[in-house]
Amino acid sequence: MLNVIIFLGSPGSGKGTQAAKLSNAFNYKHISIGDMLRNNVERKTELGLKASGFIDSGALVPDDLIIQVVGKFFEDSASSSDGKIILDGFPRTEPQALALEKIINNLGIALTSVIYLNVTDDEVISRLSERGREDDSPELVLNRLNVYRNQTEPLLKYYSQKNLLKEIDGNRFPDLVFAEITELIGVEA
């Protein structure tokens, strides 16, 4: 059976860093929706062309486009009978969470944990300003944090009510965060 872990957190919370570490250490397949979208934009695919306007303004790509990408990925992955997947950057809205639940239930995939990396705004701004990507300018970062609060933070309550949410202080040194993640999901580091 495929098992899925979701990483939630604001932009710059360390989701990608921690997902990559978990992937390398324990053979999880790391699926970054942001990377998938940026790849589509660079290749100028139909999805990339539709998504680029939203990305350039710091807005979330509409649910229906993201759900198409994720649904296709899981349909392709469901044929492998075993595996571990980390979703980084999805879901970001409650409609996406409901769509994900429907997709994985239909395909017999288990959602085992939702890891929330809680990071202060000051730390996020500091981290993102060091990254140097075009979509990390101070104005876009503040817009992305506001979008995150309005559209993604409600998922914390949604997954908490399902007893799946595990909150971690993401302000700490990455190795300490990683050690806590491995303890929470029950793998030996």
C-alpha cells in the first residue's frame, strides 16, 4: 500500500528541506507541487502557461489546476503496490484537501501523517530573502504569507480534527527539526 505524509507550513518554513532529508534517509518519494509547477512553467506546458500568471503575482494556482496535476500523479503511482510519498505544498486549501482525500480513498492509499512546520514570520522573511528566487521579493513574500494565512492555515484545524496533525517548531536548526519528524512518524534516524 502507498503511504502518504503531508508537509504543511508557510513559504520558507523548511518543508522542502525536511522532505528532501526524509526522502534521502528513508526512501520516501518527495513530491513538491511548487517544483512541479515551476517545471511546467519553464517547459511552457499548457498547465505552466495557465499557472504562470498566478505564480508571478504570488497568488495560489487555482485548485482545479493543482488537483489535475496531483490526481494524475497518484493515478500513475497507484500501480506500484508499495511505497512512501511526501507531499510538499499540497494541499493548500480545504477544497484541495477534500479532493486529495477522495483521490487517495478511491485508489486505496493511506494518509498517515500531516507534519506542520510552525515558523515565525520574521524567520520566514529572513530565510526567503537569503534564497534569492524571483518570487521571494519582500512584497511577494508578504503577499504569500497573507495568502497562506487565509487559505492554508484552515487546514490545520481540518487535519487536527482527523487526528493526523503533528506540529513541530520549525524555527530550530534543521537537524533538530528532522530528528523530531523522524520520531513523530516512527522511523529510526
